[in-house]
Amino acid sequence: MPIYMFMRHGKAVSKEEAGGIDEDRWLSSEGRKQVEEVAKLLPQKPSKIYTSPLRRAVETAEIVSKIHGGIEIVKTEILKPGAFICRGLARFDPEPGSILIGHSPNIEEVVSCIVCGGRIKLAAGAVAVVEVRELEYCKGVLVEIIHPRIAEKK
């Protein structure tokens, strides 16, 4: 079964630090470090990176791409906050083996939907690795969650 990786963007500065505009928030230095460490622990090199077009998610994608030798990054509106729903996943049709970078709670709700696993919670910078028969409701198995605290200790 192919795997997909679902990542919550790294820790970002507050809305106030970004001039009161949520879309302009960037990764904090802690968030950059978290993403670097987690990216090194991915179970495989992503085939492609799909990301929300918001700055903090794009910065997360750029770090993952750099760690893995320059993977193609595709910005998509479907990963913006509030835009992504589980039923839309099959129509989105991301490449198998890819990583999808989004925001809480949307990215967590998608993982929860695919694995029928109750409420999956991802910390900033964390990745859920999912084996998927089909990108539909209850068609996947949660393989692991890579949490930034675990990555720090490796």
C-alpha cells in the first residue's frame, strides 16, 4: 500500500508579530528547527510536496524539500485553513508517497477521517504517516506519528 505523509506546519510567530495578519505568519526559529529535525526522520523521501500557500506552510515545505535534495513543491488552495475536507481528498488526488503540509485542525481531521481513528492531534511540525488503500473515508492505517520532541532526541 502506498504511504502519504500529512504534516502540520512548524511553529510560527504570533498573529500580532506578523502585523495582525494571520496569512503573513512565518516560522519561528524554534519552528524551523522542529521541521528540520522531523524531516530527517521521514520514513521515505517524499515524491512530491503539496502545501498550503500560506507563508508558514510554504516555509515548512521549503525546509522539507531542502533536507531531501530539492523535491517539487506544489502550492494548493485545498490545504489552506478551512478549505480542506476529507471528502475532497479523492478529488485532490495527490501523488502516492507525497507529503501534504497544512494547518490545524484541517490536516488532523483529514488523517482522522482516513484512518477512522478518533481524533488525531498533531503538534506543530509533526507528521502522520498513513498507509492508504484509497484516499477515502476509513481506507487507511496510521503507521506512525513523528513528533518534534522525538526528533530532537535522535
